[in-house]
Amino acid sequence: MENIFQNGSKWLRADFHLHTRADKKEFTYLGDDNSFVNDYVNQLVAQDIQIGVIANHNKFDPGEFKAIKKRARKENIFILPGVELSVNDGANGIHCLLVFDFEKWYTNGDDFINQFLTAAFEGIENHENENTRCQYNLETVLQKLNGHANKGRDSFIVLAHVEQSSGFFHMPNGGHIQQLASNKLFRQFVLGFQKVRSFDKVNDWKSWLKGYIPAFVEGSDPKCLEETGRPQLQKDKEKRTFVKVGDFNFEALKYALTDFEHRIKDYKPALNNAYIKSITFEYGRSDVETIDFSPELNSLIGIRGSGKSSIIEILRYTLGVPLSPVAVDKNYKDGLIENVLKSGGKSVVTVVNKNGEEYRIKKIYGQKEDIFQADVPKPGISIEAIFDMPVYFGQKDLSHKDTNFEADFIRRLTGTRLKDIHSKIEHKKSEVEIAITEIKKYKNLSELKRDTETAMQNARHQLEFFREKGVEEKLKQQTLFDSDVSKMSHTDESLKSYLKELESVISNNNYFFQQEMTGSAMNNDFFEEAQALIQALKTEFEKLKTAYGNSIQLQQRYKELMDSMTVKREGLKEEFAKIKREINEETVNPDNFLKLNRQIEISKLKLLEIDRLEKKRKEWQDDLSTKLTELENLWVEEHQLLEKEVNRIKQTTNKLDISVEFKGEREKFIDKMRQVFRGSGIRDKDYQEIEKNYKDFIQIHNDSSKLNDILNENHLVDFKRRFWENLAELLTFKVNSRIIIQYNGKSLDKHSLGQRASALILFLLAQKDNDILIIDQPEDDLDNQTIYDEVIKELKKLKGNMQFIFATHNANIPVLGDSEKVVSCSYDEKKITVHSGTIDDHGTQQTIVDIMEGGKEAFSRREDIYRIWNIEKENKK
């Protein structure tokens, strides 16, 4: 049978006022007698009833009830026994729906329900009639039920159709109602009013009942099968009741009625948050544990060392939530994962996003995760694409006093909302680094130009000697030939560079022009025109490819031309040699003359190339200036988005104030200078002075003139040298915004750990944009009063809009927080064993008492002590 509470307590539709065929005078069934039970349960299914109270008039039929109960259970419907009892109050009698704990009232062959009815109608004939009143008035009924409760037979009362002639508010006067309200048993047993319609009278009723108003519930009060479970109407609006329970037992329903503010609704609350549905972790050969989570409050309990923190950390690890740089005990937290999963261990987390889509995230320890949807792999996507990361705090993280805590805290809350701007910043930093790399390629151009010009001037000076000897004229032809060869070779190198760049352009853009561009039907006219423009561009691109092919052929022809020139030179070799032999000067070497001329020609070409490279360097320098401006603008945009997020966060509470100072982490700026310029002899006061004059390294790069007044000559030279050597690292270094959190007008770090933790956890609970909050031991540094007065109350308000997964030692969280799912953990023989259930499950309740209260004996002893204390208090009054 399906466990409908596998993922915690659920909202189920309830009908507190059902009748059956056994109510012969009031209920009509025309079908086959043997089909009634099936027909009846099918009708409940059709009306989506999953909790029902069968309360026939002054009668209980155990045979019929057991048959319906058994058949209904197969459909995950919980049926409780009851009686619509007409008590001897008012002019027409008051109809009360008595609801019994079946296992206690009908046990070991004893039918205490009918025994109760027999006593109530002693001496009264035809008591199965709707309006036949029993001999008890309401006060007597309360006393009788209390007597049974003292013997372990619990029950409660729902006052039926309270505004009708046989309803509670048709008592002769409000005075009698006030008298009943003074009876403490009234509050103990009367847990519901059925069929309230005059809501404008509620304040009057509250006054009569001394402030006590029980839950308002609905019941179909059917007269035939077709009316069973059918919602009654008020001004054409269907009236229903939904109850939140975690188990099909009497105590669960009774508790729901006592906590009706959170457990009873006239509509089925929608789930508005994404959530973690389950985690499975495998370790060893056959050790597998699965934990199913509620979309609401989940409490992991157990003694210290039971594995609670390990589960939290494996969950974090599988979802890819990184440990914060300021996280406490990082090695310990990482070690918990390794200790459980070990090599080859695997964890699988199932998540449901806000669209209701279910995904499985599988992670083998030490490897990248795999993502599946409906068992279909989704390669190439990250977790962020399907699911917003939860807000996570490990042990002691909330009370940690690191200097970066405030910034890290806000970063966790903003989650992925700043991810786009961070991505743009990283991309821009890469562009800055590329520009710097290119600029550094040309760092020696000035020196190279100076050396080249000097070499050329020296060669010209030395050629004067050859001119005086007449050698220049004799070797003129060979000199010109050598010059032409140099020019042809230089042009050949330029051609190769051009063709290489052209090939790169074609290769980089070929894929783009192969894509088809299509849009939605609603913008078809725009896309048709766009497609025509792209097609025209593609045509031009094809021309470029053709031009590249033609250029390759032309380069080949150019190479052939150079080869011809080489052949011609070879043919003139003997002629040039003859000229050299005719120069009859012992002090003149014709080869030196030719060498000097070649050097001059090469120097001219080199200077042209240097001029080209200088223009290129200037372009990169201009590009760097542009990129640095763009990077600065992105940092400003990030700051503005951060301020916007902070203002959004601040609106949720008036106790915490958060301010953001642009580039406010000044000490980090100074620390970076100390790191880069260590050993330079620059004094700390000089760093302080630089920090006062410059916001960051980009400002120093743009205008370093103020350094002349801060540093001496030697320090200035060393500073500029190191600045150049570390240029990319420094210009991309961001001085972060400083975040200051104040609690009740005082900086957070000035508060005690308890006050600090209290402020932050309440702050976290106020962040309704976050879907999931995971905290390991949120009660650390919190007192019980704070947990109950503030944390628990806020938790209960947020259910349905946020999922909580807490590992805790404090019983207040699962018990008073009414945890939808409780997971008890134990660690034995190097493995974690878990037992999970809802707070309404009897086994889970016993586990809570054993683990968190020291066992039943300790719990009972404290209960006795508290009762004595209360007696002492009463005696002193």
C-alpha cells in the first residue's frame, strides 16, 4: 500500500459529519446491500475525502463501521467512529458529534461506545431517532467522556451545525453558554464547530466563551449516498475542510484540531517553494540509505556522532553548494563526506523545482555530478540550470566572527541572483589580461628602435669610406639587387601573415554562417527580413572564401616570381665576383660594403615594422583603457545590484540594518600591496598613504603622479617595476564593497554569540525569496526562550513557502515546530542508519522522547516536577 506520508505530513480533505445506511431513519440507500461498502468508499474517493467521521444519530454500528474502515484504508482513507448525540440542552436538544479513538473504545471484544450510548439513553425508547434526546446534558457528557479518558479512552466533540435549531448557539441564552465555557472540560473536549456561517457573530461567541473558539470544520451531513462527502454551500460557495496530518491515528487528528491555526484550512494550501525530495547514499557493497524529505520542516535528530552532520554535508556536497571561505572547520566538514561515502561511494539527491519538475542529481564521490530527468540523462547542464541553490549554514557558521562574515552571509542569501554580473566581470577580466599580454609583447620596442637607428647610422658612417674609394659606384648594381631581394622577402612575410589572418577569420566564422535563424510565429515578419540580411552576409562571406582561395594562388605566383629573381641572381653571381676582383684596394673588402648596405636596408624595413608594432601597441593600450573602464563600470553595476538585493533583504525586518560601502574593504587593498611589494623596503605608512589617495590599482595605473610625493626615488622605481611585472594581477584585483550589519543599532560583531545567532537566524527566516534553508544545529548559541518565542513561531508561518532541513539536539524544533518529517540517525559499524517518520507517527514520537528527552522515565519525571512546581505556584496565590 502506498505510504502517502512518505514525504511528511499532508493536507487532506476531511468530512466531520458523515452518515451511513445504518442511520436507517435519516439515510437512504437504494442499491444492493452487498455493494454498499464499496459504493460508499467509492463515493468518498470521488469527493476526495481522506479523513471521515461516521456519526450516525444516537447510534454506532461496529460491524458496518469496521467494514467501511477496512475498505477505506485500501484507498488511503482514514475513517473514525463517532455518534451524532442529541444532548438534553436547549429547546430542541443540542447535536454533538462525538469522535472516538476506535482502538481504545472498541478493544478485546468490549464495545465501550455502545456501552456509553446505552447508559446515555437508559429508559428512553426509540433513541435512534434524530431528535431523541439522551438523558445527559452537555456538562454530563463532558464528565462521562473525561471518565473514559482517565481510563485511557480518548475522544473529542465537534458541535454539529451550530447555528441551526439543534445547534449549540440556539441555547436559550448566552448565559448558559458562558457557564459551559467556565467548565475546563469544555475546552478539553470541544475541539470543533461544524457549519459556521455567521462569521460576523464570532466576536460575540468569543466573548461568551471567554476568548475560546475551537476550529471551524465542515461535514456533508448526507441523507443519501450521492450527498456523502459533497461540500455544502454558502452563497453558492462550496465549503470544505482540509486537515494537515502525518499519520492515520486518532491523536494526529485531535492535535490538528487543537493547533487549528496551522493545521486546519478551508482550502488546500498550495506548495510555493522548490524543495529537496530525497537523498540516497550508497557506501560499501550493500549499504544504502534513503531519506525522504518533506517540502516543509525536516528535523534530523540523534545523539552526538550519530551522523546528522554527515547527512547535511553529503546533501550540500551533492548539490554543489560550496563551503564558504569563512566556514568553520572546513576540513572536518569535508572529512564527514569522505568518511561516509569513501572511494566509489555515491549519493543521489532528488529535487523538485518551482515548476514542479523532478530531477535526480547523482554524484560519485570525487567526480562531477550527473543530472537526470525521468531517468533521461541531461548532459552538459549544471545544477543551477534546474534548481536554485539552497541557503546553507554548517555547525557554528551562524555565530562565527570572521572579518568577512557579513559579506559572506549576504553572498549566501543572494545566491545566484548576481551570477550574471559575476560572469560578465570574469569575462571582462579575461579581456583585460589578454590586452596586457599583448602589450607586454611590445615592451622593448623603444629600445629596439633606438638600437636599430644606431646600427643604421653606424653603417652609413662606415660607408663613407667606401664612397671615397669609389667602391659604391662599382658595386651599385649588386647593392640595388640585394635591396630588391630584401624588399621582396619582406613583402612575402607580410603576405603570409595576411593569409594566415584571413584563414583564421574564415575558420572562426564558418560555423555561424551554417546556422539557420528561426523565430516564433508571432515575429515571423521580423525573422524573414533578418534571414534575408543574414543570407546577404553569407553571400559576402562566400566571396571572402573565394578571395582567400584566389589569394593563395596569387601568393604561389609571387613565390614563383621570387624564385625567378633568385635564378637571375645566380646568373649574375660571376659578374658580381668579377667586379669585386677588379677592385684593387688592399684596405677595401667589397663584401663588407655589401654587408653594410644590406644592414641599412634591413634596418629601414625593421623601423617600418617597429612603427607598425608601435601603432599596434597603441591600439592595445587604448583597448586596455577601454576594457578597464568597462571593468570599472561592471564593478559599479555589481555594487548597485548588491545594494538592490540588500534593500530587498532589509525590507523583511526592522531589527537588522545593512549598509554597503563601494570598494569599502580598504584593508584588503593594503594587504594586496604588502603581498606584491614585499621586500621592496616600502614602509607601512606609505601603503596607508597610497590607500588614502587611490581607490584601487586601476587608479594608480591611470595616474601615478601622486606616488612621486609618497615614495622616495628608489622605492618609486621598484614600485613601478613590480607594478609592471604584476600588471594583470593588480588591474583585475577588485576591492570589494564593505558590508556592515547592525542589530538593534549596534554592529553585529559587538553582540554576544547568542544575540548574533538569534538575529541572523530570524533574518534568514525573513528571506522569503529563498526556497530552502539548511542549517546544522541552528540552536547552537540560542536559548530555548528565543527558539520558542521567535524561531518556532516564524517557522510555522513560513511552511508551504520554504523548506527547512535542520540537524538539531533541541526538542523544541521538531516538537513545538510541528516538524512534518523527523529523521532519527544512529552510527554503528561504520555506517549511518536512519528511521524517518512524521511527528504524528507513534514510533517517531517515541524516538523523540528517547533521544531528545532522555527516555520515557526522564520525560515523565520532568513532567511530575513541572506539575509540582505548578501546584506550588497555585498554593502561593
